[in-house]
Amino acid sequence: MLELRSEIEQKRQCELQKDETFQKFDKALFDFQNGSMDLRNRIRADFEGRFDSVFAKKGNRIVRVAKGYGQKHKAETRLVLCKVSDVTLLEPAQP
């Protein structure tokens, strides 16, 4: 489901929950195979968050309403991560 900014009264506030599940995911992101930059495992996880856009719907038009996100405000969208759940480490894909 996608809602444009004019259809939302206020952004859902969220703060990243750095719980045990997040720690498992974060650790797996930096667990490399010996002597390479390949991850030791494939990672499957569910993410909950908010998708922000610099555009809003006004009448029948879509207009820019914000500067942008990231370095030098070049990105028109961003994903605000609130929660990581159901982290599963899978065996690496065989070449």
C-alpha cells in the first residue's frame, strides 16, 4: 500500500528497536567468509518501517514539498527502519 503525503495526517514516529533480533541481523551483516568479502551466510529478515518521499499530492498534481534526503539532499525517497524481525541465517549459495 502506498499513501501520498497529503493522505497522511502525520508521519508515524518510530525509533529503531535495537533488540536481540536486530543484533543478530547486524552481526550477520559483518560475518564474512575467511579471506573474502563474501558473507558467511545468506540472511532472510522482515523489516518494518516508513517510506518517506519528497513529493505530495495537491489536487490533481504531484508536487515536491521537501529538499531531499541523504548527502547533498540528492535522494527523493528514504526508508526509515523501525524494527527487524524473523532473522534467519541460511547456508551460502553454492557457486
